[in-house]
Amino acid sequence: MFTTTIAGVLSISFAAIFSFSLLSKLVERMVSFSVGVMLSTSLLHALPRAFESGTDPRSLFACLLGGLLAFFLLEKFAILRHSHHHEGDGHHHEHGHDAHEAGKAGWMILIGDGMHNFTDGILIAAAFLADPGLGVVTALAIIAHEIPQEIGDFIVLLNAGFSRTRAYFYNLICSLMSVLGGVLGYYTLDKASSLIPYVLVLASSGFIYIAVSDLMPQMQRRATLRETIPQVILVGCGVILVLLMIKHQH
């Protein structure tokens, strides 16, 4: 519990310091960086780890499909609820609606991040049961891997209109899902370990959906060559950073 708590708090804090101090004035541009981080984390790290577990690939693909549809319905429900709330009130809400549209991505990424942190807690517990030293090393590796992902999350939350305090608070709560995963993994590892691939796939479906459905359309609105070149470079930077972290972890 101590290690999973420290791992969550440290990764969140380092990401917050970096995001708030260096990136807060470039939030719109850094959305592109966040897309690169989320897609590469999902497609190059989490999903391969899930499929290498030996779980039936068809079950995992069905879980991925279910996750994408679930996030679609979650977003649809948010849109319907917002429309109903403002229906017939005689006021224009264009600016507020835009903020709400961005806000959906913020809430959805918190859900996906919470699931991802839950699996990290199970992995840390499994490593500690094998060897305490391995548990510490695993926790350090997870901290290193989580920092770029959390930076991407902070950028999405800031872009969604969250204040720095709210972004840090909600991200911290999500990071503490690793404690719940660690406790569950410690006491029921045989059963919990079989759930890891599915939770990884569900978390990945959230990151993929947010990147493709919410963030990329924002990028497409800036279609000039002057805007496109920095977008491509920043997406590439996000991918490269995650690849370097994955290589270091192995």
C-alpha cells in the first residue's frame, strides 16, 4: 500500500510540475503531444501487454469493441444531458457548450486513467509477492512510465477547462486506484491477475476513443500548414517519449 501510494503521488506530482510550469501556456498546441502519448501508450504498450498474456485474442478484441462503444455511449449521454439541461431556456450557450464539449474528454480520460492505474497496482502487488526488491524496481519503472502519460492527461484536463487545482486533485484520486489494485492483487492475485488483460484493454479503449474522437477533431480545425507542422512534430514527440520509456522499462 505504501509503495503504490508513493508511486501514484510521485508520478502525478512530477507530471503536474512539468505540465503547470512549462506547458500551461501552450495547452492548445500540447493537445497534439497528448494524442501521441495516449495512442502510443495504448497501441505500443498496454494492448501488446494484454495480448501477450495468453488470453484469448477474440475475447480481448470483444472487450476493446465493448470499451469503445461504452465510451461512445458515455459521451452521448453527456451530450444529451447537456442539451436537455439548456433546452428552451432562451439563452445562447455557445461558449459554455464549447467548454462542455472539451470537458467530456477530461472526464473520460479520468475514467480510463483510473482503470490503467488499477492494473499498475496489481502488477506492483504481484512483483512484491515474488520478491520485495522486484516490487520496488517495478514501482520505480511504473513511475517512470506513468509520468509522460500523466503529462498528457494534465494537458487534456487543462484544455477541458479544469483549473490546475482540480486537475491535480482528480488525477491524484485516479492515481490512488493503484492502491486499490495493489490491495486486491495482494489478497486475490490468482483471480485478479486474470483480469489484468481485460482492464488494460478497457483503459486503452478509453485513451484511443478520446484521442480519435475528441482531440484529433480539435487538431483538424487548425488546417493550415503553419499549424499542421507543429502538430505532427508534437505527436511524434509524444510517441518517441513513450517508446523511450518502454525501452527503459524492459
